[in-house]
Amino acid sequence: MILINLLPHREERRKRRKQAFFAGLFLSALIGAALAGVGYLALMEMMGTQQSRNEFLQTEIRRLEMQIKDIASLKGEIEALKARQKVVEDFQIDRNMPVHMLNELAARTPEGVYLTLVKQEGQAVLVSGIAQTNERVSEFLRNTAYNSAWLERPELVEIKVTAATPNARDQKRLFDFSVRLTLKRPQDLEAAAAAASGPAGALVPARAASAS
């Protein structure tokens, strides 16, 4: 027996295919929306984490800036303390300079020369005196120029003939003179010793030590 289907099977098949297409399309849309939602949530989580990191970094940067300011302030205070300490040390050193100066003048003044005035202003020293001859004055200048550890750069300011004492049997001429000198400071001696090299550079501090 032969069965014949008289229903419109082509239209039915087309309808089923159309329903399956829309169902697949709807399912794909649902899956896409779910994936987009998951991606959005993940992105928001990453943004929140990065924002927290940025806030932490900003806080640390501000804290470091405060520390840098504190360090700069401390450095300024340290430099000020060092400057005050140097002033005090220089004062302590300069307090002994007149003693060294008088010892050097006594040691470098040759026979026949008599000092009548010693005046110090800072490192400048003005010395006045009476000499029997010009050669004695020249010898005094050489001694202070080459043989003194505390005096340097002698400069003859004035020399003139003065009358001898009236009651002297042998009337001899005397010479009034004035010499300008420079007094070396101990820190200058140390700097010169540090800059010098070899045995020649060790002579100056050795003399300074013997003079003190």
C-alpha cells in the first residue's frame, strides 16, 4: 500500500529552519551579552585595582616629598651648625696668633734692630723699630720672608735716618723703619702642607709645630 503525504512539507521544513535560526540567533545574543557583562565586570575590577594602586602611589609620593623637605631642612641646619663650629674653631685658633707672632718677631729680629711698635689688624702686622744699619733692616726682611713659619710677605713701608742719642760719645746714625707683614693662620699652614708634596712640603708644618 502506498502512502502519499499531501501536506505542504516544504513550507513546514522552511518554517522549522527559520525557527531554529532565530533560536540560535537569540542564544548567540544571550551568550554575547553574558560575555560582554563578564568582560565589563573584569574591566571594572581592573580599573578599581589600578585606582587603588594610584592612590597608594600618590600617598607614598606625598610622604616622600615631606621626608625630602625634612632632609633639606636638616641639611640646612647641619650646614649652619658647621659654619658656627668653624667660627668658634677659628676664634680659638686666632686667639693664639699674637703669641706666635711675638715669638716669631723675637726669633727673626737680628742684632742691632730694636722694635718699638707692633700693631696687628687681622692678619696684617705693622712693625716699627730702630736699626743700626740698612743691612740690619734687610736681614730682618729676609728672615721674615724665608725663615719664618708664621710671618710672610714683608714689605718695607719707610726707612729714614734719625739722629743718635745726644750723650753718646761715638755719634752714629740710626735708622727708623716700618715694615708691613702678613701673619699666617694655622689653617693656612695646614692647607699649604696638604697641597705640598715630598719632603719640602713637610718643612712648613714642622716649623709651625716647633714654633707652637
